[in-house]
Amino acid sequence: MLAFGVLAAVSLAGYVGTSWWLVVPVAVLLTLQSWWSHLWRLGEPSHDPWSKKITAYFVTGIAADLAMTVVAFGFGRALRWMLG
């Protein structure tokens, strides 16, 4: 649910004309929000070790979060352009 609010805020930021550099920290925030419980449990002794499969999911998740953030920001910019 937090991700939807963050993406709506990014769209609003794109609409008001903020810098494209805002996309990177927001993508980091989305990645940390979605992976927090997985990363937190790595310190527990009963947890499975980090594997190539988890690495692939993590990298794919980062790419997906970055893509969603760019699309949301671009949507705000496009809306600004259409409405004048």
C-alpha cells in the first residue's frame, strides 16, 4: 500500500516539474520497502543463506522498481504537458 502512495507522489512530483534525479532515491525506497523483511531475517541463524536465486529476484526487483518509478514520473510529466 505504501508503494502506491509513493508512486502517486512521484507522479505529482513529475507534474510539478521536479528533477529526474528524484527517480533514483524513490526506486531505492521502494526496493528497501519491499525487501526489508527479507534483508532483516538474513541475520537470524535459522534463515536460508543468500543464493543465486535470491540475487536474481533482488536485481529483478530493483529493475522493476526503477521502471515503475520512471513510468510514474513520466506519467506526471505527460499530464503536465497535456494540460498545459
